[in-house]
Amino acid sequence: MPFKGCCPYYRVVKLFVYMSVDLTTAEIWTIVLIYSKIISKNEKVKTVEINWGYFLMAERLADRALRVRTTGIREWHRGEVHYNRYEATPYVALDKLFETYSLDKTDELVDFGCGRGRIIFYIHNKFEIPVTGIEANDKTYEEALRNKNAYLHRARHIKAPIRVLYGPAEGYKIKPTENRFYFFNPFSIKIFRKVINNILASVKEHPRSVDLLIYYPTAVYKQFLWKDTPFEIINKVKTPGMVDKKEKFLVYRLRQQDIPYEAE
Ligand SMILES: C[S@@+](CC[C@H](N)C(=O)[O-])C[C@H]1O[C@@H](n2cnc3c(N)ncnc32)[C@H](O)[C@@H]1O
């Protein structure tokens, strides 16, 4: 499947700057060779087709920069209908999102279905804010813990806490300080409803503005948020080059003044 990127020179420089701490000579040369092939084939055009080999290498290199291992897939055993498989949000999608959306020092983020923890380490590293990941698969949770240890070795200077919790997202008690909630298609609409209702109960009890960052929004998630909740879309960010239209972020916001209240 093709992966399209924009200016190849800009991208390769960005990749080197991002990864320069940790590239071996062999890896640098592999990237140079891949790019020189792409660039020489497309000399006069501004867009290039980047193959999945490049995509996977960029993913691995971004992992290396954080000292974590988050690539790959883990399926649930057969018969599990409500919990979706593990697969990480692509780094390229995260880089694109945070070109136009930012997190403040006062924000606290929860990733519901954090998998091996890519989101929480990436955001902790970029914004230095408290993050929590919740994961229901025991093996994946163990991997997230190993990643946390490895990541913290590198990020000792960042004081904000990182929590990785084992258990179902729908049972998580949301803290009054948490205000940014991340979802990459972790579970069925039935579970999603429960988690969103927990968020709404929390904001009614402790009024505050909250954002939902939703990667790969499915029709049922969108329909539920639109019809049954006061959340509004404030941002839409497509993942560069992806063919599947769902490969994008929708950012939803509930402003404090719009929190529905029950009449006494
Ligand atoms: C598509 S992955 C997303 C991983 C990560 N959030 C990311 O974007 O890189 C979804 C994850 O949610 C986990 N999951 C599924 N149902 C869950 C539940 N009810 N509670 C907690 N985690 C769950 C899966 O095991 C999987 O690791």
C-alpha cells in the first residue's frame, strides 16, 4: 500500500534531526539509499511515494529515540468481541496532529487502551505533562511496563509522572485533574459509551473543559458523540499519505460552560 509524503528533502532532514542521537551508520546509509532511490525517480515532483519499508523503519527509529518498543500487532483470543487488538498510532500521525494542536503544562492525559505505551511516552517526552495509560491485556501491559523503565532511564530529567495501569478502561476512576483523553479504536461502542459517560460524570462533579483525541474515528463513535453527548469537533487532522480515510484525528471539546447540568 503506498505511503505518500511531501517534500522528501524536508522529511529526511527532519528524520535525521529527530533521530540523530541514536542512528547507527548502517541505518543512516539505508535511509540515504532508500531516499536517493525515491528522489532520483521523482526528481521533478514535490510528492513522492514512500514504501512501507521506509514507513516501518521510521517507526522503529522513532521508537529507538524514546528507547521503547511499540511496533507490531497483538490480537485478542477468539471470542473477544468488545476489546480490539493492539496496534500503535503511527508516529507520522502524531507529528502531524501536534503541528496544530498543543497540550499545556497544566493538562493531564489518559490513554484508554494504551497498549505498549507509545502515546504516553511520546506525549510525556514532548509536553512534559502527567500521563496515564490503561491496558487490559496482561502481556501488552507487561511490555508497557518494560517500556516505561527503559524510557524513564532516558527521561529522568522530566519530573511529570507516568502511570501505566492494568485493567479495563471502563472501570477506571477518572481524576478531577485529568482533562485530555486519548482513544485509538480500543474497544466496542458499548465500552466506549461507558468510558465517555464516566468522563461526563467526572466533569459534572468537577467542572472543567475536556478534550477527546480520537484516532481512527469509527462511524459508531462519531454518531454517539454527535447524537448523545455535548462534545463538539474542534479539529480534524489527516495522517499524511494514508489511503484509508479513517486514518485521521478528530479532536472533540466540551467547554466548561457547556457542561449539561440537571435542574434541582
Ligand atoms: C489500537 S490499540 C491502541 C494503542 C495505543 N493507544 C496507541 O494509540 O498507540 C488498542 C489497545 O486497547 C487495549 N484494550 C482493548 N480493550 C480495552 C479495555 N476495555 N480496557 C483497556 N484496554 C483495552 C488493547 O489491548 C490494545 O492494546
